[in-house]
Amino acid sequence: MDKLSFSIFPNENFLDVRLYQYGWEQCAPLHSFGPFVRNHYLFHYVLSGHGQLDAADQHGTVRYYPLNPGQGFLIFPGQITTYSAREDDPWKYVWLEFDGLRVAEYVDQAGLTPDQPIYCPLTPEQGRSVGDTMLYIADHSCESALHLVGQLCLFLDGLIQTSSSRRELRGGQLKDFYIQEAVNFMERNYHRDLTVEEIAQVCGLNRSYFSKIFRDSMGCPPQEFLIRLRLAKAADQLKGTETSIGAIAAQCGYPNQLHFTRAFHKRYGLSPREWRKQNQTKKER
């Protein structure tokens, strides 16, 4: 009987949401993983059995969370975690590793934070629906990249809609318009030197108010969103072209290659050269 299924997503040409790897596992008693730090978001849904998550909160204090069937837990980028199966009733779980420019916003809407990483569904049936979507992805690795990313979007929507800790969004239609205008402007102009003042001016807002509504909506300041956008564009070029790293850096708004390399390493955990080599190796398999 199979006890583990694991797949790596082969396509990175998605910016808003992207999938990295996924699978499921029936763990042995006391099986554990960690302590470890992830570069991306990693969500586990417990199908059966029991286990525990040990996770550092935003202040570095380790908290302990016992988990039951029908619950899930989210590991955040840069967060130190260990998770382990119970000895008398080891868990079986399904997982997705994902990231993207809009993911912080969606996670925030689901009410999940480093201080509150546990997903508790409003009803057991709704939780099973989220788990079923994850299992579909894990069991259909041969489907197209676009199809799997569509399923990832359904999973994220399900996570938001069924989470007992979800944030209720009020009004905001005009704010949403401003944010979309800002995002569109950054996507067209990420290659040049942009300031928050210029982006706010395009939206007809003052800097402080624009920064506040952007962070509330997107889960990060506009400066951080712009960095993520530039690095995502750079990653796509590193994978799909033979353009020099210096040229890619300049095309993505980094005239100083050293600054680009530092920012890329901080975001992806590898230097641009290492990331390109590793990614091209995967592509040839």
C-alpha cells in the first residue's frame, strides 16, 4: 500500500499564485520533520490520525499546537517549525507548498498568521471539501500547469470561505479600485525606479493613506510588493532565457547586480546563479 505521494510543480510562470510542490503521506508513529525554515507557504490538512505542530510566533517564542483530523496548519516563509505524528495514532496529511504576489492577502483573509497558524473549518463537511481539493491536486500531477493553478485558486478560496477565523471584509469597492490601479501601474513600470509617492499620485491619493490601504488589502507594504514583483519577473527570465544575470537585474529594476543578488537570495534562498542552475536541472529531467 502506498504511504507517500510527492510531486514538484514544473512551471513557475504564474505571479499572483504559484504552486511549488504537493503530496500526501501516511506517517509512521512519531515521524517528525524539522526544525526547518521554508521559503514559501506550506499548508497541511490532517486527513486522519493526530500530531503536533511546534512553531515560532512573531516574537520567536515556540508554541505547541495539537492537531486533530479535519484541522490544518499553515507554515509561513521564514518561520521555524517542527511537526510530528503521535505515537499511538499517527496522522495522514495532504500538503501544498505555494506562494505568489497575492498569497499574503489571501492568507490574511483566512485569518491565519504566524501567531495563529491553525485552520479550523466552520463545519467538518467544509473542511473535507478543502482537503478533497488538495488531494485532487496531489493525485493529478499529470494535468496541465494552468489546470493545477486553477485548483490552487479554488483551494485558497475554499480556505478563506470555510475558515472559522476568516476576516470579514466590509465595503472597500473604491479601495479595491485604487489597489488594482496601483498593481497595474507597478506591473507596467517595475523595471524603472519607482517611489511610493509616484504610485500613490497615480491613484490620486496621499502617500500615507495609500500605504495603509495597500497594506490592509495586500498584506504587505507597497515597497515589499514591488520587490516581490521584480524578483518574480527576474525568476521567470532566469528560467526561460539565457540572458546574463546583470542584464536581467537591470531589466527588473536593479541597476546594481550586487543589490539584486542579495534581494533574490533573501526571497528565494538561493543566489540567482544557483537558482538558475537548479531550475534548469529540474527542467531537463
